[in-house]
Amino acid sequence: MADIDGFEAVLTQSLTIRVILGGIAALFGALVAEWLHIPLPWMLGPLMVVASLKVASAPISGTRPLRHAGQWVIGTSLGLYFTPDIVTLVVRHWGVIVVGTVLPVLLSMFGTWVLWYLGRTSIKTAWFSTAIGGSSEMSNLAERWGARVDLVASAHSLRILVVVIVIPFAYQALGFQGSDLRGLSAGVGSNKEWLLLISVTVTAGFLSQKYDLPNAWVLGPLIVSMLMTAGAYVHLALPSEVIKAGQLLIGWSLGDRYRPGFFKAAPRFLTSVLVYTMGSLLIVAAFGLLVSSFSELSLATIWLGYAPGGLAEMSITAKVLALGVPLVTAMQVSRMALVVVVTGWFYNLFVRRIEARLPHRAE
């Protein structure tokens, strides 16, 4: 019994050391990225450094509570943008948001063909790998329908990595920078407001996780802080240092997904995912140009709202660049909700019939 307790103590100590080293690596990446003037330094710096070290088998790690803390920061801060005036603005642009919920279905169809044709995978694995939803939600659906869960999870990790890196650098090169500073000018608030906001949003995060809400620690706090702000119960903005910490934790958690040999495993499949992701960005760019000709919204805002990245990552980009944060958030949330709801249903109703007509492909 003593030997078992001693072994568990060593494992716990080892994990603690790896997490501490991971935090040091993430902070180092953020500081270097800021010094080099890389866009979104507090997210991209930790992401690139931690991912590189993980692929190189460095003894570093992340931890789920810290990832949830970062997601809570981002979700809560995004909700604080939704003042009554902003809610009215979002409703006025409902047409742009609706287009953004339909576009992911078209991207999934395109991606399914690319992964089936180039990646030589089955239709069902290709379908769940290209649905623009959360990695965990799509992996669960893939397992339910008998697809390759490891390939699905890898596809979503690579897609997010590419989009999160390409878009900020592209926006920097194009000189896209907005002036949406409404959330940054909110009042400091009273201790009572802060206590109310923190307690309610943290509770929302735990409840969302308990009931398996997609992206629970982003969406739960976001919805609650949005309702509180729209109802004028609070008028707050998280300090910039807290926002930076949240970005660092998000970047760290994204980088922590990678493992040694990630890019050597199923190279043909991962190459097809890369082709699909870059093709999706081009399709989104074309749709954004078309929609912007009928809308008063800026092209940069529409592109971010339609981008095939994650809710937290694209909303962070909008926040840092001051580009229509509430509208980008509304488009990303609407897209995520639709994809989670219809992906399994769409596969069962349509995609399976197509798959049945094709030769069986072993994976």
C-alpha cells in the first residue's frame, strides 16, 4: 500500500512539474511574440512555442482547470460587449448571421470530398472531420457513427491551428484594424457588480459542463454575461491583464493538444486536411466579398464571423483587432449551434446514402 501511495505521489509531482514548465514555456512564447510584434502575441506565442515543444517530446503539459479558466475569461469578456444598443445592432444584421450558419454545411460538403478523394478516408470519417464544430463534440459524433475518432480529432486540431495562425498574419499584412472599443470603455463597476458577475458566470460554466453544453466554459459564461449586460444589470469590462492571461491559457491549451509524431501520423490525411482548410478560407473570402456588397458591415468583420476557426479564437482575434466583436461572436455562436445540432442528423439522412453507393474504403 505504501508503494502505491509513493508511486501516486511521484506521478502527481511529475505532472505538477510538467504543468509549471508548460506555463513557463507559454509565458516565454507570449513575451517573445509581443517583442517580435507578432499579431495576437498572447495567444499565438504560447500556441506556437508549446506546440513545438510538445511535438519535440519536451516534458511539459497543460491542465484542464487552467484551460477552463482561459475559456471563462474569454466567454465572460465577450458577453460584456452586448449592451442594449449592441443587441439591437446584432438583430439588425440577422441576414448576415443566417448566411454564416448555412456556409459551414457547404464547407463540410467540400471538405468531405477533399478528404475522401485526397486523404483516402471513408466518407463518414471525412464528414465528421470537416464539420466546423468543436473537436470534442465532433469526436463524440464520430464515435457514435463508427468513424475514426483519432483522425477526426487530428483534423480539427490542425484546422484550428492553421486558421488561428493564418488569419491574424493575413489581417496584419492587409492592415485590418478596427475601432470597436465599446467594450473597453465600460465603467470599472462596484465590488457588488464584480461579485455578481464572477459568481454567476462561474456557476454557468459548471452547469454548462455538467449538462454537456458545447464549448461549455466559453458559451455558458458568455450567455450569462451577455444577458446581464443586455439587461443593464452590470456595466463592466475585464482588465486588460486578465484578458491577456485568458489568451495565454487558450494558446497554451491549443498547443498542448499536439503529441510527438503528430505530423508523421497519416501524412496523406493531414495533407488533405490542410488543403481543405486553405480551400475553406478561400471560399469564406469569396462569400465575405459577396455579402459585404449587400451589407454595411466591414469585410474584415464578416470574414472573421465566417472563418472556419473556433468560437473563442476568432472572437479573441476580433477583440484584439477591435473588429465588430459582438457581431463576430454572434456569427460564430450561431454557426457552432447549428453544426452541433445538424451534423449527426445530416449524416444519417443524406451522407450515409451517398456512402452506401461508394466502394467500401478501409481505414
